[in-house]
Amino acid sequence: MNQHDTIAVIDFGGQYAHLIANRVRRLNVYSEIYPASVKVEDLAHVKGIILSGGPQSVHEENGLKCDPGIFELGVPVLGICYGHQVMTHLLGGTVESGEVKEYGRATLDITESENPLFQGCNKQEQVWMSHFDEVTNLPAGARIIGSSEDCKYAAIDFDNNRWGIQFHVEVTHTPNGLKMLDNFLNACKVERNWSLDQFIEDEITRIKEKTGDKNVFLLISGGVDSTVTFLILEKALGAGRVYGLFVDHGLMRKDEGQQVEESLKKIGVTNLHVYQGEEEFLEALKGKYEPEEKRRIIGDKFLEVQRKVTEELNLNPDEWLLGQGTIYPDTIESGGTAHADKIKTHHNRVPQIEELIKQGKIIEPIKDLYKDEVRAVGEKLGLESKMVWRHPFPGPGLGVRCLCAEGPDNVPNAAQLELDLNTFLTEEGLTLVAKVLPLKSVGVQGDVRSYRHPVVLSGQADWADLEAISPKLTNRFLDLNRVLYHLNDTPITETQVTPAYLTQDRLNLLREADAIVHQTITEEGLLREIWQFPVVLIPLSINDRPGESIVLRPVSSEEAMTANFTEIDWSIARQMTDKILALPGVSTVFYDITNKPPGTIEWE
């Protein structure tokens, strides 16, 4: 590869540097990721530089900066979000804490549509924000080329060759973001010569070099990630050198264990060992409620089972590597890169796995890819469409969709918060009523993990109202990271959280609700339209109706780093709700109308 055809991405932590590199690759351009500490002389060969977002403030004592000499190289530079703030700060502008924290959709008013960065764009563009600081004063010679309602300096042109933008062009929820990035690459005059075919060829070479004469013991789940991993490993090593282990941990969806086993055998996974571990996993999780602890226990248990099966099969550990279908969002959300905040620990990034990685005993062929790239690789390797487009399912399974609690967890200022929320809703012209729930879920705000409360909205509303109000609530009320809509319209006067842990009865209830949802969206032809559809059980009852509550969480995404909730036809949503409410033990049904950020796709 010609080194002068390279775009450098400077990593300021968080989730964005690799996603930017992904998008640059999508535009057929080679990119390299560098730490913020990179010396300017190491960038002399690049044709353009992108400064990534990150979970920090330029005012932090140890906040990441970059070598100011980067701006003197003469190549085009694009600063995104935190990179935009660093660039402004180093060039003499001012960055301050924003009065309104923006997480989610915003409208960009482009004031200089003829600018090279915005060629082919509309005068108003939907963009995706995730920030708590913002630029408040420009350095000499810079000018505003775009603003949003809450961010005056949303897009800056410093000198017709260097740009800064507060929003994220690399996420799919900035619809013309790829066009803007393409415009930047045009300014860099870079050659377009990267391809997935080249990735597959290069990865096969790397697999052969890493494994040598060793074989691979692969943890396989039936999802697209681990299945593509199996295919590319077998393509590199040949049949017989990849052994698959499918662990049915008792946290699968209804009848899923049997379905996975059948589908894997159908694509030629003949070296497959199925381990029934339901009793062991549930015993280890008994009495546990904290999300990170549950994830750690499940991840450690996977390794314990792997070691047990290895011994039963008399496999010499010196002759085998452990394979995993890890993709890049797993690493990012687990805080697995420098300066990235831990959002949630994925089962393939527990401490024991991290230690094995350091020892060179793990092989992960697709660890630098995102879900959209994994699917494209799967199609190129001949994987059938049904498996390529199977809805993602987390390794911990229903273990992180079945919320546990020791009891209610109330907001200290709940009454005042609800008063403020309802006043705000009235000011917005809505007849909705807000109720803050006495439990918490995991979110991601400003690239940082949050563990905060959901608010439920009851009353009549259409999708446009709900889509508009959801980010406004989480941006303005910092005790919240998730917004729900009550699907049966009944105002919520009382809530009750009962102590609850992972039990067979609770998991079976969740399986039945999940099966109703999956059957409905299959019959309605929505499997491709909805990227993922978690169904969540929370130990909460409302008013005088006993039982627990079900949360519907359909999302649309490509790379899982950002997502927006999917708007399903009301009649279909009501149909699912009625069937779920008929299940014994269900108190009510909510619809999660939170984008990512501020809410993660999964609740834990």
C-alpha cells in the first residue's frame, strides 16, 4: 500500500476513532489510527488528518491534546466533536461548558453552503451531537459555517484547509455525514484503493502467521460475528483445524439453543461441541443484581466451561488458541482502548480474557470491524442471508435483558424532578404526563458511562412528538438517561419495585414475551427494517396491577455505536402489547424511545 494514500485518525479515546477509520474505509481510503501523543514527524507521510471525538474536556489537567505542529503540516485537517474543541483551543479560541448538553439529533443550519466541506449538502442537515463542552469564541481568521439551535459554533472553517465540527459525521444518524467526510477526502486528494476483499486476503495471511501449527478452539454462538469468524478461520486454516464450542448457558431466547445448533451444522460446522450449562450459570448468578457483576460472572463462567471442555476432550493447551468473534464495539464499550470510558464489560473482555490476549493465546480475526463490515465479509464468504441478517444477541443473553434489583432505587429529588418535567412538557405544548421510575439502566452520555433513571411518558402522542421530546428531556434533566412511552395510555400513579434476581421463572416470562415480539415482526416483514429488538423485563409494577413490566426496545443502526429507536406502526405495537399483557405476571408494557446516546442499546 502506498503510504502517501493514508488518512491519519488521531484517537482522543471514547468510541469514535475506529468508527471514523471504518467510514474512511467505506469510502475506499486507507487509514491509520494514532494516539493523541503522536509526534508530528510521524505524520509527515499522510495526506490528511482527522481529530476524533473523546470523553474529555480540554480544561482537564490531564486532558488529551495533540502536537500543535499538526496544524502546520499543510495537509487538510478535520476536527470532530472533542477534536473540534482541541483544535479551536490550540489555535487560540475558547471552549467552555455548554449551557445545554446535547445528546442525539440536532438540526444544522449551514451558513456557507458553497464551502468545500458542505458541497452537495442541504442548507439544513440533520446531525448527531454528543457533547457537554462547546466552542464559545473563534481563533483569529476562523469563521462560522454552520450552527444548531443550542450550538452557535457547530461548524468552523479555520482557513479553507482546516475545519472543525461539533457533530459526528461518522455515525449513520448524520444522514449526509458520509458525504461531508467524502468532501474532506476530496480536499485531501487521496487515492481510493482500500477494499474488503483486501481485508479478507490480509487477514487470512495474519491468521496463518499467528496460528503457525496451532489449531483454534472457537467460542461460537450462532450470531453473525462468531459465524463469520469461523468461516474466515476455516478459510485460512482448512477444515478440521477449527473446533467450535457452543455454550447453552440457559440465558438464550425460546428454543434458540436447538436453532443455533441446527444452523451451525447446516453451514458446515462439523467440529462442534454443545455444552449444556444452564444450571451452572444460574447458580453462579444467584442473588446477583449489579449489571457489571453479572457480566463479569457470565464472562468468567464461559472461560471456566471452555477449560473444562478442553480437558474432557484431552486437548493440549499448548497446541490451541482460543478464538472469539469479538468486534470493535465490544472493545470500545468495555473501555478497552486508551482513554475510553467503560460503558459495560462485554463477556469477551473480562479480565481473564484480557490476560490471555496479553499472553498471545487469543485470536480475533474481526476485532477491528463493525457490524456492517462483518455482514459484508459474511456475504463475501458465502454466508446465507438469513444468518447474515440475524438480529444481534448479546453474549450474556437474557442475563442483561432481565433486570435485577434489591429494591427501589429512587431519585432523591423525585417529586421536584417530576414537577419540573411536567412543567416542561406543558411548555412544549404536550399533554403527556411524566413519571420517573425507581430503578436505573446503563447509558452513554458524552462518551461516558451513565447509570441513571428512566422517565415514562403517558398520554396521547404521535411518533413525531415522541421523537422530538425524548432527547430534549435527557439533555435538560441530568438524572435521566432513558425515556419510555406507556403503551396502554394509562397514567401511572404508583410504582413498586420488588427484589428480583435471575430465576428460571423470570427468564421464562421474558422468553415468552420475546417470542411474541419476534413472531410478530417476522410476520410483518420487519426483520430487516429493525436492526435489533431487545425485549427487557424489569421488576416493576404499576398502579394496582401486580407483576413485572416489559420494555420493547427496537432500534435502527449499522455499527452499534449510535442508534435511534425504531418507529413501528402503532397497530403492530398495540398488537404485541395486547398479547404480552395476556401473559400471567405482566403488569404493563413500555416502549423505549431513547436513542443511543444517551441510552445504550441494551439496558445493562
